[in-house]
Amino acid sequence: RPVSTAPRAGVVGLGVMGAPMARHVLEAGLPLHVTARRPASAAPLVDAGAAWHATPRELAAHVDVVVLMVPDLPDVLAVLDGPDGLLAGVRGPLVVVVGSTASPTGVRELGATLRERTDGLVSLVDAPVSGGQEGAEAGTLSVMVGGAPHDVARAMPVLAATGTAVHLGPLGAGQVAKACNQMIVAATVTALAEAAVVAERAGLDVGAMLDLLGGGYAASRLLEVKKHRFATHDHSPSGPAKFMVKDLGFALDEAQRSGTATAQTELLLEVFRGVTDAGLGDLDTSVVQAWVESRTRL
């Protein structure tokens, strides 16, 4: 299908991020095809006009671009492989978009493997996102895209429906950008957590303080979105803190590949390992606040 025509889109992984992203693709007027292990998770999309398929194999025959919003590369492989996997159903050129946060090296290797296994019929684009559940719901995600220009051009109408999608370089570039994003997010959320504990123990109104700091150099999108969590100790699940362990690991791997010293990121990895080891990993990243409190009780 020519790039100028609307691509037939597929989304696999209809969780906290994937479902609202798929809804925005549908609302953008693109033909949408979905599959899920739990059909109930796809029901609202099907009711809104998406086509349901029982397996990834069935879906593959009806799409030009398929976005995989699953946790990591092993989950991507599980969708691709097997008798009911995507690869078993490919009938024409297909762009597979890895929306997962994954290893840049792993994505590059997977891209080469897919080209070889399918004689170039299936190509890979990586497009991890930032903005969390709030951004997915609002359609304002930052989408970090890596891949060959021709493949990215085919995928871009689908990705642009979910937020701001920018092509940053060759395959793996999106994952490098997401690793950089997570380095910054981990540092910011940890700083906010420690600051909130220090302020509260000194008798300050944490909510009022964070509102005030949001007007100065400490301002950030993360502070804006999560300040209520630190003020009220609300660490209910959103983006699980435990995912930071793998994300920061990817960042350190890429840093090592380029010979870059990353002293702060190494410390942050230890923080999120500590959070996860303490049994708090399924909660929001703001749970670093509770972890700091548990380690330094008065």
C-alpha cells in the first residue's frame, strides 16, 4: 500500500497504555484491528468500530502496521512467534512497531532477524512512549521513533494519532531516547520523594511547597503530574516502579557501549532495586517516597 494512503493499523497489548492509544488511532479515522488474550479488554474498541481477531496470526493478514504495546522483548517475541503468532499470518509488507521500552541492542538484533526470516517482508520500527497513563488517555504522548525512513513513514500516521511522534534516527534510536528519558524521570522522582520526606518531617505543608516550587527552577512535567501523590502519599498503581529496574539497566548498557560514565544512573538503579526488593515495585514510581520513609524513620 502506498505511504500516501491511510495504513490499516493493528494494536496488540490493550492495557493501561495500549487501549487508549488504540482508541486515538480509531478516532483519527484509521482502520483499526485488535486482538487480546482477554476479549473483554477489546470490547470497548470493537463497540467503537475496531475489527476483532482471535489471534495475532488472524490480525496480521489485515494490517499494514501493527503496534505492540507489551512490556518487553520476550513479550514481543511471544506475539510474533508460534502457530498463532503475527509472523504466521503475514500476507504482505508489514511494519511491526515495538512500543515497549526495551534494550536498544535487542531491538536492533530483532530487526535484523525479522528481515532475514521474512526476506524483507516484515520490518521493525521502535517507538517507546513517555507521558504515562495520563498522556495515553489524552493523546499527548511523546513517541520516540527509530527505524529506516521508509518504514517510519509507513508507521507515522498511526503513531501521530497518539501524540507527538518524532523520528530520531535508525532502529534502536527510540529505545536510546527512552533510556535517556528514564534516566531523567528516575532522577526527578527520586529527588521529589526525598524532598517531600525532608519537608514533611520539618513541618511544612508539602502540597503548598510543591505548588510553589513548580513556579521556579524545580518545575517539571513530573512535578506537575505527581505532586498530589507526594502531598497525599498516594502511590496507587500507574506506571509500575519495578519497570525502572530494566529501563535503567538498558540505559547503563547503552552508556557502556559508548564508554559514557553515568554515576547518577548507577545510584538510581540501586534505588529502584531497593524499592522492588521491598515489595513496592507494583506501585507508582512515587512510591520512592514510602521507601525513603521506611529506611529513615524518626
